[in-house]
Amino acid sequence: MKFGIFIFGDNHPDLGRSNQKYYEEVLTMAEWAEELGFDSFWLGEHHFYWYGTCVSPPVVIAALGQRTKKIRLGPAVSVLPFHHPLVVAEEYALADNLCGGRLNFAIGSGFSPVEYKTFGMSMEEARERYWESFDLILKAWTQEEFSHKGKFYQIENGSLYMKPVQKPMPPIWVAASSDETLIKTGELGFSTMGIPFVRSNSILEVKEKNDLFKESYIRAGHKEDPDIIVALHVYLHPNEEEAVKVSRPCFERIVEYLKKYRRPGAKVPDFDNVKTERLVVFSSPERAEEIFREYEKIGVTHIICMVNFGGVPMSDVRRTLELMSKEVMPKFQ
């Protein structure tokens, strides 16, 4: 089992923390994550509001590349419909160069109606653009010269001078919630990632989605084991009651956003329910190990921990990382 850190980018205005201050904290967390032996560090991409202040993951990855030396760095996810795919290909290739070939690349179609509306597209159009953009990025990274005739993009004899360091390309994950996307990701032979509390009501449903993906992956004839990532909110304390007490108001800030701005029909998580169903980890290190073992048994190979959600203080973030490093992660090596 691998473990990483996932920074969603939420900086609630009630906290009174500038974005400059927030991103200095992000850079510090990456240094801590590397120091304490985490495998990966991920950044969400969002636009226009406090819930996701990371408007350009490749820029932050470039900065992180100068503050770290070993840890893998990536977007979770690059929201493809919002950009020209060749710009995405170039910017992440540049980021891979600037971090010395440590880029992990993950893609998604986005979920915020606010973003779709402001960028002038429907969710249906975004899904169409998504797969076409992905196809074009793969061509740009792996072919010296390429052409593309699609609904949204037409390229004749295109080429990129800026290519990734990693050949033929960086490792790729596809964020998948729907059955359709899980099946297609498996057919294409890429790894997958998801946030359980967003797409599932229980850990059993997480297993069902993993199984659907793996069945498609194997059926398509792919041999190399995929890396199945789940992202979990994690807050650890030696005393579980204290972990619940302190994490609750921070998680409720996230719920506040989800009530107002997620797409129509999307479920809103309840703190006590997601904790009971092990879709979050607000616990002691011992209980965290038990929960991570459950995920390991259902095929998860990589857990990325959201540790600074909703204004969790940096001192508490540091404690969670240290408890993970000293008391949890060694049990999975």
C-alpha cells in the first residue's frame, strides 16, 4: 500500500487566511510529506471560489519541484474540458521537466456547475470534450508528429517541442465515479482514482466500483497491475474522541460548500454517517490502520490523505502526518 497527501485547495474565507499564506502552508506540507516518507503529493484543480483555490496545479507542481527531491507530484485532477488539450500537454510536460521526472498525471471532467457555467459549457459538452482532449494529449506526448480530427479540435501535422521527461509519458490515473467511466478506464488500461464519500454510500460500494473497473481492465487483456487510488479525509489523534471533536467543524465547512454548489442530485455527506461507513478516517492511529486494511482487502493500492481540509490547523496536520509515518505506514511496508 502506498500513501500520499491530497490538497484539495479549500481556503474558507471565515478563516481569515490569505491565499499567499495558504500556499506557503501547502509548500511546507509537501516538505513534511517527503520528510516523513509519503509516496505522493496531489493538488486539486478548481476555479472561482474558496472550495478550490488551486487554479493551476502545474504551476504549484513546478514550485513543489524546487522544494522537494523525491516525492511524486501530481494533479488530482487536471480538469481537461476547461483548457485546450495541447496547452495541458505542454504545461504538464514542463512541470515534469521542472520536477525532474516526478510527475503523476491524473485527469477528470470536473463536477462544479459554477465552473461549467462560467466557462460557458454544459456538463454534457464537458464530458465530450474530456475524452477527445485526453486522446489528443496522448498523441501529443507519444508521437513526434500527430494529426487529430475531432468534434472540438482539428490538428494537422502538429508537434510538441516540450515533452515530458518520463517516456513514453508519465503514469496516468483517470478519476472515475460512474460505471461508464470505470469500464472505459479499464478498457483503456489506465489506473483509476476516486473519492469514496462522493461516489459511494459504504465501503461495500467502493468495492463494487473497484471490481467493475478491474473486471473491465482484465477483460481488455491488460497485464500490469493498475494502481487504484482512493482519497480520504484523514485526521489522527491518539484519542479518537478528540479526533472526532476537532475534525467535525472542519468537515462541516466542506459540507457547507457541497450543500450549495454541487451538481443537482449529488448527495451531501453526513459527518457521522461517513465516519461510521469508513469513508473518512477521523480516529486513532490504531483504528486508521484497521480502516486502511479494509481498503487494501477490496483492491485499493494507494490512499491519498486529505489532511488540511476545512481549516485544520497546521500543528494538527503535522501531528496527523507524524502519526501516519510512525504508527500506520510501517505496518503496510
